[in-house]
Amino acid sequence: MSSATSIIPPTAFVALSSTLKYRVNKFSQNNNNNIKNFFFTVRRNSSRARRSLTITSMSTTTSSDPLEVCVKASITSPGKLGDCPFTQRVLLTLEEKHLPYEMKLVDLTNKPEWFLKISPEGKVPVIKLEEKWIADSDVITQSLDEKYPDPSLTAPPEKASVGSKIFSTFVGFLKSKDPSDGTEQALLNELTVFNDYIKENGPFINGKDVSAPDLALGPKLYHLEIALSYYKNWSIPDSLSYTKSYMKTIFSRESFVNTRALKEDVIAGWRSKVMG
């Protein structure tokens, strides 16, 4: 097998992972047009503040083709991943399992026909597994864990629902126009329960290792932090130190950094629900 390597500027691609390989559909015209499959990896250059990309072209087909995933496109920065905690949950699962994937950015304000054919309800995420398009983040992540069991992200049933009420109480408080309606306290109650749980069982929901419940909750806490800070000038109290530490740990994971939405998109994504 012969290979050729070229360096391209980091602005040429979006939503890249430093641990995964992706298929590149179009390559520089300066390279051999007969090469059919291209992959790139991201190298962190410790001597510079930017990333450089290395493209390695291969003349043989890999045995592990990237999984196709339809995701929301950014509404603030063209060509970037948009805000959707359920999509990030799927991308986090792919990252934590070190599975190669290819994102298809979908403009949800003007859904293309090809997307509606594979997702009649027009929702993301949607992933292609064994030639079938699968929707719903619950179904997708379960399917990925069954098809690619190593490393396992499964948590015991009694831990799967830990923190599951935080998101709904966050949305209730965010949309509330009445400071005395109890929605803030409802959120604080759920965050306190979670804080006590992590204090006794952490650092993650299933103990020392990250698992599926963390990948579901992390993106929701990310939205909570950004949206409540912007629209309510509100933040999680310092007294809930274990919750705050948990969030910091999750948000700093490489998989999370690689798949998080821009803050501007999170703010824009919640605007209609807050102002409506």
C-alpha cells in the first residue's frame, strides 16, 4: 500500500476529532485523482497555538468505514456543528468508543429533500447503521453499544436515570416569567439531589468511569450553564460543589471539546423558547 501525506490549513474542515479518522469526500486537486479513499487525523502541535491537519491518502479501502451521522448545522457560523444536546450525546458515544464518523450538517430551517427521505419527521440525530438510518438518541446509543461493545458504556439500570429530571426543570425555569412560581427551586432541588449522589458515588454517575448516563446528561448541563447565565444571569450555587466539579470534568474531556456546540448557537437555539 502506498500513501502520500499533505498538510492543509485547519480552517478547511470543521468539527474535527483528535482521536478519530474521518473520510474526506473531496481532496486537493494537487493530489492523485485516482485515489478513492482519504482520511485525515488531527495532530496537536505543541509548539503552536493552532491545530494542523495531516491528510493521508490510501489506495486501498479501509475495513472500518466512517459512520454517517446527520447533525444540526450551526445557525451562527456556516460549516460548524449546531446546538443539539441529543446529537452531542450520539457524537460523544462515537468519540468515547473511538469510532470513525462523518457528519452531515443539516440546515433545519430549510431541510433538504434527501434528509426528509431518511428522517420523515425532520429531526436529528440520525445515523446509518448496517445500511439502515436510525433516529432517536436513545435508540442510536443503545444500538452503538450493542454493535460496538468495547469499551462498554452501559451503566446498571438503577443508575441510568440519575440526573434525568434536571433537564426538564431547567427548561421550566428558563421559560418562566414568574420569579415566584417555584421553577427555580425545582431545579435547585434536582441539582442538590445530583450533588449528593456524585458526592457519594462519583466522580462519574457509574463511579470512576464515564458511562452512557454521563454522555446524556453532560450536553444538557452545558446548555443549562450557558442559557441560564445569558437569559437569567443565573449560575449553579457554589454550595453544590460536587455538581460543579462534575460539570468541569465532563466539559474538559477531549470527546466533549470535540463535539460541543458554540455558545452563540446554544444562546440562539433557546431564544424562541425564552422569548416566545
